[in-house]
Amino acid sequence: MTLSPQWLDELRARTTLSTVIGPSVKLIKAGREFKACCPFHNEKTPSFTINDEKGFYHCFGCGAHGDAIRFLTDHRGLPFMDAVKELAGKAGMDVPAPDPRDRERQERSAGLHDVMGAAQKWYVEQLDGIEGGEARAYLEKRGVTASTIRNFGIGFAPDARGKLKAALKNLGEDKLIECGLLIQPEEDGKSSYDRFRGRIMFPIRDARGRVIGFGGRILGAGEPKYLNSPDTVLFDKGRTLYNIDRAGPASRKTNRLIVVEGYMDVIGLSRAGIDEAVAPNGTAVTETQLERMWRLDGQPICCFDGDAAGQKAAVRAAMRALPHLGPERTLRFVALPAGQDPDDLVRQGGKAAIEALLEKPEPLVDRLWRHEVDAAPLDTPESRAGLKARLMEHVQAIGEPNVRQLYRDEWLQRFDTLVRPQRGQQQQGQGRSLFPRREWKKQGGRFVPPPPMPQAATRAIGAGGIDRTTARALVLGHALYPDAIGDHVETFAHLPIDDRAAAKLRDRMVDLTMSGQMLDRTGITTILADTETASEWKQVSKGGDIGFSFTRSKSDPELARRDLGLAVEALHAKTEIELALAEATRRLEQEFSEKAYAEQQRLIAAKKSYNDRLASLAGNE
């Protein structure tokens, strides 16, 4: 359904915001506005304001801001259309009718909610019955109390092919099939039968608390261990989160959201009094699920199992989040003891044990760094180049420019510290400046950069210099945006520029930067055009627009500086990869092995990736 901006504006105009927010918080009249303690974070002094005339609320403490629709979606967790319908009903407005197909789908969905509710009730009755004895014993063994069973609506599906079908036959076999409760065989003449058999049943609810699907855990041996409802009109396992209906209100009180792997992990945390936990429905975390998490908490804590599979899931979640990171959108991680899940930890140490872990979560930037550093030994030039290439690939996946630049700077600092330790520098992992002044020496009146990394001495093995056009584009770009030189002066100084004019101008620019001169565009071009480099500057500057954002004087400065940094880094990484590739090829020619061949192919792919990246920069406006 599409709602026009005009219709939504009319809805907002007919809605008095204070009456929408009033039932949730105590309002205090303050002139033409209202004040209250913010419902989105804990505070004792009111910093939350409501302006009925302008139709928006704003918190000066946490920054929460929005209109009546936003309040219902963010505070009460309602889907957008449900919030609109609730406000429209109170405002006496009719929501525009959907097209016939949408109307039919909504009417069918309403009926299916009743079917799912009836199924959940029946499963609960079976858990309490004679056939539910083994299931009750299992839950008791796992520490699940009667009140927890009640709160989560846990039930039991008997190990029979037709008991649910018979019990709910008055609701219609077609609806039971459409809900995924029955399986209809493809063979003609075959009867439908119960999907869930011999399983403990965990109802999956939407944000409004309506049952939309089930997860069933088998009792005893058998596969799969957990069986979910199939995708239906009501249920899409990649778009919803288990326990979202209970975790939403709880997270708004505690100002945090915890993400665990499974149903029993959520239930285990709840037994410890931690209700702000959700879980994906048997799949890796999806982008849609990330969006739902971030609506509740800008930095959810991923608390996955301590085994290899759990840590792999944590890394997948981190990588899935990269394109969507922002100033207030990230993930954090806690590492559980090896072989333990959150439920184990709660049963052994109670709430204190899990809170001790949650107290100091690991930032996403640290989790991915640790994953890549631990992926393989860093004892060869190829492996070190591979680490750098993987890190930069992660950087390029980040969509938000400022976050991308900060991740790049952070990881390059750590990489530099890791592969090129210096006497007297800080211990590995603490980081240091990429370009410490004390590493440079002054010889013959010029600053000389520190020696390049060891593998650069083998450049003759196979790495060529930067092509003339690109080299001159870099020089021209840094002349147009000289404040960018200091961001990567050491890397810029070591780029293998074969073009004599570009190399001489580059060395002059590096020397000016390391001399501490603060030069603007006019100042640096004046110096480059003087006697010492006049001829070279004339050759390079007449090239004009070479196709990059940073070679155009009227480009957006932020974009130009960003692209300059990316280009310098891509060329530097490409050089290192070419060196590693040449060495890997030499070793492969000496003695073939699957491992050496795989490394060669990975480096070839990495080189192509950086070539593509440089080509893409030429298209930026």
C-alpha cells in the first residue's frame, strides 16, 4: 500500500502529539510545550520536549526525535502501517484502500493469525497432557520453570502425523497448509500431515505479540535438531526476530539489546532477568534483522556461542553490518567461554556471570581485526599482503564515508605496528601514529622517509611502477588539496613512481609537508612552479582534468580528499600484492602445492579488485 505525503501530512495535522505520548510518560506543561523524562533512556531530570504545534518531540539528552508515527514505531515497536492505522482511527480518517490483491492478502492474514493462535494454544495443552511428560522433563532439566513456559507460550507437538490436523479441522485444511502447520505432498492423492511431530514448540511472535510461526526442537535423536515454520504470508524468517515482542519494551528500559543464537539462549537470559534479548530464526543475521535491531539500540551486543560455529556466526554478522554502519549504528561482541552458550553460563553462574561479560563488549572494529589477524600465520610477505588486502576489502564495504575513513586509518595503524615494529614504540595492538616525525631523517636539506617494509626491497621481482597518467593525477590532486598529504604522507612517499616529473614533484611536496609548512592550494602551487621544479610542474599541470574527483578544482573537497586517500592506499596495496604475487608464482614454479596455488589465485583476485577500485574512483564526480 502506498500512502501519499499529502495524506500523511493530514494525519499528522489531525493528531495531537501530547495525547499520543501522554499515556506512556508523565507530561509537565512548560509554556507552549510539554516536558517529560525521556521514555527512550533513563534520566531523572526531564530533557524530553513535546511540541504540539510543530508536531514533533525531541530529547536533548539522547537525541530521540520524531512525530507521532515515529513515536509509535520506536517506543511501542509497532510496524509503520499499524501505527498509521491506530492514529487514523483516533483521528477519524480512513486509511486509503489497498488494491484488491493487497486487501485480499490482508484479509487472509487476519484469518491466519487466528489459526496460528489456535495452534499455539493446542500445543500448550499437549505439553500439559500425558504425552508431554518427556518434554516437561527436558525443560525442567534445562532449568525452564512453569512461569517461563507460560511467558514464552512453549508447547509440545506429539509424535503423530495427524493429531493437529484433526484437532483444528474446523479451521480448514487449506488454512493449516497455508500457515505451514501441515505439509501437503506433491504427489497426487497423498493426504496432508502435521509438519511438527515429537518436538518442543517455541511460538515466534511479531512485534504486536501475534504468533506468526514456530520453531520446534526435537526430543531425542533426529534431524534437524530445530525445525522452523516455512515462509508464509505471516512468517519470513529473515525479516523477524524471536522474542521481538518482549525484547522491544525491555530494551527501551535498559538501553541495550542482546543478540543470541537460539530460542533457549533467549529463554536462559530471561530466567536471569535479562529480557532484552532476541535471536535470528535459525539463519545468519540478515540486513532486515539488523535494521530492526538498530531501531531498538544503535549498538546491539552479539552474544554468540563460544564454539567455532558461534564465532563464525559473529564474524558473518559483523561483515553483514559493514555496508550499513553509521555514526550511531554498529555492533558489539562478547566472547563466551569455549564450548558454552549463554544458557550454559546463566545456569552455572546466574545473572552475575552474564553481566560480567556484557559489561565490556568488544567493538566491531576490534572483532574483525582479531578475526583477520588470527586467520593465518603472518610469516611471509604474501600472508602479510593478504591480511592488508582483506582489511581494505572490509573497509571498502563500509558505505558511510566518515566511518569508512576512520576504519581505514585505524586498521592501517595497527597493520603498520604489527608488521614493522620499531624500537621504543608502543606495544603491539596499542597503535601509534602512522607517520611519527622521529622516523624521518633530514639529509642534504631534505626530509627522507623511513625505509619501506622489507618486502619492498624486492620490487625488482615483478612489481612495476605506477603508470604515468595515474602518477601525475596523484601529484595534481595533492596540489589541489594539499591538506590531504599529511593523512598518508609516508605511504605517498613510498609509492613507486617511475615518471621523473611526477616523482620530483611528489618528493618536493613530501618535503614541504614534513617541514611543517601549512600550505593552501595557492601556496603550494606557487612553490612548485618556482625554479627548482618549474619544468616538472608545467608538464604535470597542463594535463588538466585527468578523470578523478581530486584532479578537478571544483570538486567537493570532502569527496576529493577521500578519493585521494583511497587511491594512494589502493596503489600502495596493489604494489605490495604484486610483490607477493611474484614471490608466490616463483615458489609455485619451484614446487607445486595446492596451498601455494590457492594463495597465488587469491592474490590475482586481490590485484584485480584493486584495479577495479582504481577504475571506479575515476568515475566519481
